[in-house]
Amino acid sequence: MSGVLLSCNRFRTEDDQTILARVQDEYLSESEIKESIPSGISARDSLTMARSLINKWIKKTILLKKAKENLSSEELDFEEELEKYRNSLIIYKYENNLIQQKVDTVVEEQEIKTYYKNNKSNFRLKDDLLKVHYVLLPLGYENTNEVRRMFFNEENTSTIKSYCEKHNLKYFLEDHWMYFSEVKNYLPLKAKSASDIKYEEKELKDSEYRYLFKILDIRGVNDTKPLSLVKNDIKSIIINQRKTRLKKQMHNDLVNDGFKENEIETY
């Protein structure tokens, strides 16, 4: 580090501090930026990072000095704001600690389903969703007909999966929803929306692969998102609602207890 910074214009103070920059009566020493530069990087990178840190310090320092010179004493008095901010932080930490100790984070399946049923309008799709299975066959694959027969006629996906793994074929046979835009990253679909594909069994090809795929289910734009897709979101919503209720109850209890214990009076 120190060897690298020899490339910077610098001088030493009476107490042997290596100075890298000055803004009016403020000085930036080498020791102040040393700890911000990670060890193990090249000399070139170290120098580049040092110069960047110096420039940032210069801009910040000159801006702060000009601000102090041009603002009135009233404008520079932040005592009240700082006290409010400090008090807000103290209250926040206290509330957060109590909530973390007391909030119930176990959300039952039925509670999730009930919330989903009562709030479906909040879970509208902005992109088509698909459940799709596909297998990619290299062009000229000698057992194409066999795979086609299995894929389109075999109901047990484990059979197809086993075959694909044995012959190193790319596939997707999961019971998961995928956004239409995501599906188009894997399949050369020309359709502009999922509804254009319908539920037909399809076969496409490009310069590399033959794509065998089946559309198992579709949810269009403005349809309700499937529960499986929003379950974790709903769980978070329910827990946050519990936190809000707990905080409100905590506030009320503190005030009520304060009156009972004669810690609070109104006049």
C-alpha cells in the first residue's frame, strides 16, 4: 500500500504524517485511507482506488466547508432534529426487540388459504403463467420417435425423466408455474401470449434442437396468481399484520399501565 501511494504527490507533517490532499485547513493523511483499500490487490488497482478515495474526500470536504460558510447559524443548528432522530431510533429498537420476542411467526396453511381467498384482487397477474413440460432433442437424434412416443403418451413423468438423465437430454418436467417470458428463454416460441399456444402438444425446432413440449395449464394476464406462487408473500403479510397489531397493543398497554401506576397524569 505505502509503496503504491508514493506515486501520489504528497508531503509529511511535523508529526511525520504522510499527507495526500488538503482542502483549506483540512488534511487527508495516508493512514486515513489505508484501511479502506483491501490487501492483496495489485499495485495498479491499489493506486486507482487510492486516487478515487482522495477525490471523494476532496469533494465532500470542500462541499461541507462551503455549506458551513454560507448557511446561517440557525440553519446549522440540528440539535432538535438530531434529538428527534435519536429518540425515534431508541423507540424503534425497543419496539423491534419486543416484537421479535413476542410475535408468533407460525402461519397455518388454512390461514394462508383464507387470506388468499379473501384478497384475490390483490394477486393479479401482469404476465402470462404456464405449467409446461419439455424435452430437448439434438437434431438428428436417432431415437426421436421413441422419445416422442414416451413424452406425449406416458403419464408417469419419472419414466421420461429417467430416460433423459440416462441419455443426457435436457428437460423440464416439474409441476411448477413459469412466467411466459421465462418460458420463451427455453423454447423458441413465436406466440405473443400464452393463450396463442392453447393446450395442444407441440413440437418445434431450430438450428440445434427439436423441442417437444406440452402446455399443462395457463393463467393469463389479470387472472389470479396461483396460491403456490404467492404463499410466501401471504405468510409475510400475515406476520407483518401481527406485528402491527402487537405494536398497537403494546402502545395501549404502556399508556394504560402508566395511568394505573401513577406514572402518567393529564391536566
